[in-house]
Amino acid sequence: MRVRRAGGQAGRPADAFLSRDRAAAPEPGPPTCPPAHLPVGPSARLAAALAAVRRLLGMPDYAAHLAHLRAHHPDCPVPTEREFYDQYLRTRYGDGATRCC
């Protein structure tokens, strides 16, 4: 009968497993900077979280719309925030009530 050693399996020393695990672990590299698109700082993180919640709820994001217009449609006129929300409401709800009764 083989005796189980602490930290290893029957018949194998614990050092054999430790050396195998150490060899498999990658060497730690230099610290990396966060990607440029990630928000930095508590206020930026809060703003990004609020924007994500608004998107989930279906609310429009004026700042994202402006960034899209500047990147993809530079020749189009930029609406004011009020015009943007009015256009959003007209597009979402149409001209009148959405009820049947």
C-alpha cells in the first residue's frame, strides 16, 4: 500500500507538482495602460454607467449622437439638444397617441 504524502499524490513527492506548476505560470510583464476608450476616474465611470443604463432603457444619448454625426456625417447640420429629443420622441411615438382606445 502506498502512503499519500502531504501536498502530493501517492508515490510522488510534492516538489514534482510544485515545479510543474511554477514552470507553467507566465512571467509577469510590465503594467499596461488601460485602453483609450475606457473611462478614467470616478466621474467618467459614473457618466459611462449612466449612459449604458440609458441605452438599455431606450433613452437617446445626445453626446453619442454628436460623436456619430461628427465622425460619419460631417456635412450634416448638428441639431440642438432640444431638437434631438423632439426628433427622438416623434420617431418613437409618431404624431399621436399609441393607444387603441
